[in-house]
Amino acid sequence: MWLMKNWKSLASMLIVVGVLMLAAMMYFFSFGGELSSESGDWGAFGSYLSGTAGVVIALFAVIWLIYSVSIQKEELSQLKSELKKSGDEQVVQTRISSLTALINSYGTAASVSQQKLNACNDGDNHFLPNETPETIKQTMQNELSNMAKYTKELEVILQDRT
């Protein structure tokens, strides 16, 4: 499982090690193949390795950098998409909450109007100075109409979500 997940890293490391070994073998076979005790020879060997293998290693570093940036770009795009979905869902949730609050509010108001009408039928006239049974009925009909309108809107939203 680890090998399948990290095969690109492993392949890159094997290529870099292979290039270093190839460069070292080419140097030793070209210049006698013996280990030198002279520091100047080791300096020349280091310069040779940095000139040959260093370029290949730098190339792989650039390739990995480009690859990393493309992965981050893709992940950022996915994150942006998920945030947009989350924001859209938040808007819908807010609308559902506000419709539910409106329905409850109009339901409470209709209940109060119903209580006033019941009191009127009982012979108790507990009206405000500008209220009549007809205005109470009209108010109650408006409240029930608004409840029905917001209930339908809420049902449409809930159906769209499923």
C-alpha cells in the first residue's frame, strides 16, 4: 500500500541515486578508477558531480515544484467549490429558518384573532377602539393567507433539496 501511494517519490529518489552512481562510475572509468589521496582530485570530482548530477537533481526539483503547485491549485479549486456549496446551503438554511419563523408568527397572530372572535361570540367585547368583529375576521384571513403562502414557499424549498 505504501509503495502504491509513494511510487512517484520513490521513483524520483531512485533516478537521482542512479544518476549520481552513473556519474561517479563514468568519472572513475574515465580517469583510472583508483581512489586518489590528493585533495585536488577530490575537488575536481566534486565539481564534476555538481556539474553533471546537480543539473539533473535541479531539474527534478523544478519538476516536483511544478507538480506540487498543480496539486495545490487543484485542491484549492475543490476547496473553493466546497465553500460555495456550503455558502449556498447556508443561504437555503437561513431562508428555511426565516420562513418557519414567519409561519409561526402568523400562526400565533391567527390564534390571537381566533381568541378575540371567540370572546366576541361569548358576549365579551374586549376589542381595541378601532376593532370590530369584521376587522378581526379580515386580519385573521390575511394572517392565514400569509401562513399558506409561506408554507407553500417552504414546501417548494424542501422539495428542491430532496
